[in-house]
Amino acid sequence: MAEAEEINRVVEEVADRVRRRIQSFRAGTQEPCSARAPAAEPRPPSTECAPECGSCSNFDSCGTVTAIRSGVARISPDRVRTSADIAPFIDHTLLKPEATRDEVVKLAQEALRYGFATVCVNSAHVGTAARVLAGSKTVPIAVVGFPLGAALPSAKAFEAREAIRCGAREIDMVINIGALKAKDYALVLQDIAAVVNASKPYPVKVILETSQLTQDEKIAGCVLSKAAGAAFVKTSTGFSSGGATVEDIALMRRVVGDDVGVKASGGIRSAEDAMKMIQAGANRIGASASVAIVTGKKSDTRY
């Protein structure tokens, strides 16, 4: 089968899956999450990996599940009893454009002190974060196509590869929001898959920007993300008109099932906020108010 025909076949398969999932939610029923769409050929080991990598191997078919089960949420939600228990769920975040190197260093040091899961920064800063976090269990994340998601798939893939070369061990990419709203599922699938393949063997989170989407579009975004091989779906950039809601987290969890992670981000400023998201189905919390969250305070930061 020609490559174009294969792409069209996969797109039709995914589009049909999206339609069926939307119909099932409208009808108040749920069907089991379908298997992923056929994956693209694994990327051969890179010759440009960061020296500390040492594990450039083809991504096995269970890679996403493995990533989620081995450290994505280091503790079960039913064991979250105090604000300090939230720390292993947190992506400690600094994404403002005016962030300085010293602020990134401080962010990474805070993550080490409080035991946060990751540090999430713009790709220009991920090398700095990686150096501070070297030898620890806290993982450096770089955002890609941030915050608009309107870059070419090839540009996003390049940014992801460069971020990983500089030390990123997870990638948070912004979906092509306009393509999703236009139901251009071929482009959405291509966009996500390009970053997933460029990032192997490391997990990718797909930021949907839920405040800009209808419920049907949120469902479609989740189905397409899972089909393209993403490890997580994520609510928000924190730079749009709204952030995470309990309702959106619950919806996203129902759509992706248990083998894809759900990250709540945007507007989470207290332990109470974070607890609600975890109880609704989130197994990652993106926040710049992380220290306030785990110390039982409330922050007025925007993200």
C-alpha cells in the first residue's frame, strides 16, 4: 500500500473512532478505549543525544504504559492525605518569557528540595535545568510549539529533538488548535506523531488548550493524542483564557482510559485545587505555585 493510502487509512480509522466516542458520550454511554492507530517506524538511535542519555533505543509498544507506571505518579491518589503528599505529582513550572537563568536554577533547586516529579521550562532553558537536576529522580521537561501550537509539525519535531539533545526527558507539546477545531484530523495526527517520534524514547504530553475547545473537540483531541502515541493529555498552557477544571480532567480521563496520563495545568494555586484534580483523574499537576501547594498555602500566581 502506498504511503499516502496508508496515511488516509489511518486518518479515516481515527476519524471514525473520534465520531464513535463523541456519539457515545452524547448518548451517555461509554465504549472501551480503542487500540492505538498503527505507529510510525521507530526512529534509529540518534548520534546527537546528550551524553547522559545512554539509552537511545527503539521505543517498545508498551513504552507509554511503562512511562506512566514507573514514576509518572509515584504515589496512588488514595494515599494523598496532606499537601506534602502532592509533591510527586507536580511538574514545577516556569514558562514566562522573561524567565532568567538564575530563576531556572532556583526552580530546579526547589524541585530537588521538595521532591517534585519534574521541572517544566521553555526549551531554551532545559539545559540549565538538566544540569541542576543531574543524578536526581526529578526529570527536566521542555515545552514545544509553546504556547500557540501553530508551528509546522517539522518545526515542532526539530524543537523536540534539540530539547532532548540538551537534556529534556519529557516533552510537553501544544496541539495544533486550529486544525483540531477545523476537524483536520490528518494534520492533528501528523503534528502529534511527528513530535512523538522525534522524542523517542521519552514521553510526550499533548496540551489541548481546553478553554478554547468544545466538549466534542476535547474528546477528539484526546482520541487523536492517544492514537498518535502520546503518553499524556494535558489541559492548558496557562497562557490562554482559562486553565484546568475538574470537569475537563474527569472527561479526559474517561476518554483516554488508564494507559494514558492526564495532566492538569493552569490556575492550580493551592493544595485544595490540586487534590480536586487528582481525585478527578489527574496524575500530574502543572503549577508554578508548587511550593505554596505543598506547604499548605495559596498563591496568586497566574499559571
